[in-house]
Amino acid sequence: MSDFAINTVDLSPEGDALCIVDQTLLPGTVKMLRLTAQKDIWQAIYTLQVRGAPAIGIAAAIGMYLAAKEIVADDFDGFMAQFAEKKAYLASARPTAVNLFWALDQMEACALSHRGEALPAVVAALRAEAMCLREEDIAMCKAIGRHGAPLIQPGMGVLTHCNAGALATVAYGTATAPIYRAKELGVQNFTVYCDETRPLLQGARLTAFELMQNGVDTCLLCDNMAASLMQQGRVQLVLVGADRIARNGDAANKIGTLGVAILAAHYGIPFYVCAPTSTIDMAMADGGGIEIEQRAPAEVTEMWYQKRMAPEGVRVYNPAFDVTGHGLITGIITQHGIAKAPYEAAFRAWGL
Ligand code: MRU
């Protein structure tokens, strides 16, 4: 579906390290990292060396296996007490993407289901579980691609925000999966517009990079140019990812997504959120309860500039995500199909 050669997140063949591509260096430098220490894995998630909700979840799952491998305990309860501490530490790396907590919970449930077995067997089960979650992520993204691809027709302009691509998942991406699948099916002559995505430029650095690597006709724009592009009739479809979807369909995604959704509604352009069900948080009634990560002011004032571009001491507003109300969303594409409002009923029909 996608020829993208970079392995975003994996366990080393020896089973002793988390292997990621350092996304802070892309697209100029492709550098693979081998991380073993918990503090390095935490730091990689916090600094966005590995980022994107599904990829963060898989990195944390592999990180938990690596942590479990090092636990020295007399019995299962002692093992689980240390496991819980290490889980809480990794969970503190970023607050918004529910996939992080989902993956850590899956790992804990796996360990608990092996109570009574020798500790090396529990650790072996955790390794298998992390790899199973990784495989499942690939399958879910492929299925999102199959369900979303028919939305893409020849001659269309498709706009996306941030990077919900292969670099944000194990492979294929969520918002990019329909794009890669459409290309594979031979849909010709469509263009993908990438918002650059200030302040961390995931659209410019990552989405434009991976789409071009995959031979997709790609056009980069600054975030403030989307309105004029839509006004000219050059966008027929918007596909974005999500970090957490509340059970009423409100969807948190990269800051700026809400603005794109409002514009799409204004111009009558279908706006779809693409996400695996691991991104749906049925415990969250609506988007108002989703914690929005606040990040360092320097990301706005000086990062990416050759010299600082804002007055010293200026107060900075730098939320990493915003919440798009379900009323602005045309549909939510998951591995099960396309959910339409009312979303809670659709999610429950999928067994969530
Ligand atoms: O801060 P980031 O780069 O981790 O934010 C990523 C996004 O907002 C993505 O759109 C989202 O995680 C979905 S990735 C399939």
C-alpha cells in the first residue's frame, strides 16, 4: 500500500532495544535510534523523536516490555508493583493521545493474565503482546485505507493537517492510508495539500516528505493559506488524524485542526477523521474533558528560526492540540468502517 522504507517504531531483532527514526531530524537526516533506558524512551516521546498517537502507543508498549525485562522481584506481586511504577512513568510523557494509555493498559492486562506463571514467562508474554499490538496497528491502518480510499476521486484536492502518516503509526498512517490505497488502486491525478502545521512543522517536515517518497502529488502550504485554497475550489476532501476521540465524536488533534474543520464546513467540504479504535476513549463523554498538552514557548519564538523572532519575555500560548466538535465532522473512519453521527451509537455497534 505504501513503499515507505522507514521503520517508524520497532523492537530490535535481539529484543533488547526500542528502534525509532528520530523524527526531530527529518527530512534532512534519517537517523535510527536504539533506546534501552526508560528515561531515554520517555524523553523520545516527550521531545517528539517518536510522535503521532498510534506510534507513541507502540513505543510505550515496547518500552514496557524492555522495563519488565529488567525487573528483579521475588514474586508476581512484587513484579507488578514495579511494573505499575514504570507504567506511570511512561504514561507521564504526554497527556493527550489516548493510545499511550491504551497501549500501557493492554500491557498491564497481559501481565495480569499471566499471574501464577514464572516471571520469565510473564516477560516473554509481554514481548509477544507488544509485537502483537504493533501488528494490529498495521492491520488497522490498512483497513482505514480500504474504507477511506473510495472517497478519493480523480482530479481531487485532498487537504491534510499535521502528520497522521506512516511516521505517526507503525505503517501506512491513518489520514494517509486512504491516500496510499487510492494510489495503489490507480486513482490518477489527485493532489494532497499539506498544511505546514506550526509550530513544529509536522506537515512540512514529515507529511510532505513521506508523501513525496511514495510518489504522491504533494503541495505544501502555510497554515494560514488553507482558506484561500478552499475559496478557489481546490480542496474537495479533508482527511486528518486524531489523538483522542470522545464517545460523542469530538476529536482532539493537532492544533489548527479545528480551524480547518470550520473552514471545511464553511465551504461545504467533507471533513473526515481517520483513526483506529485505540484512539476512541469511551470513558470520555465529550471533548471538553480531554487534557490538552501545553508545550514550551521556545517552539513558537525561536525553534526553526535562525534567530529568535519574538520579543524576549513575551507570553506565549502554545497548546499542542485542539478539539473539533462532532458537528463539524462528516465521518470517522476506523478499521471497522465509516462512523456517522450519532457517533456513540456507531461506536457501541462496533462493540466499544
Ligand atoms: O504532536 P504530535 O506530532 O504527536 O501530533 C500528532 C497528531 O496530531 C496526529 O494527527 C495524531 O496523533 C494522529 S497520528 C495517526
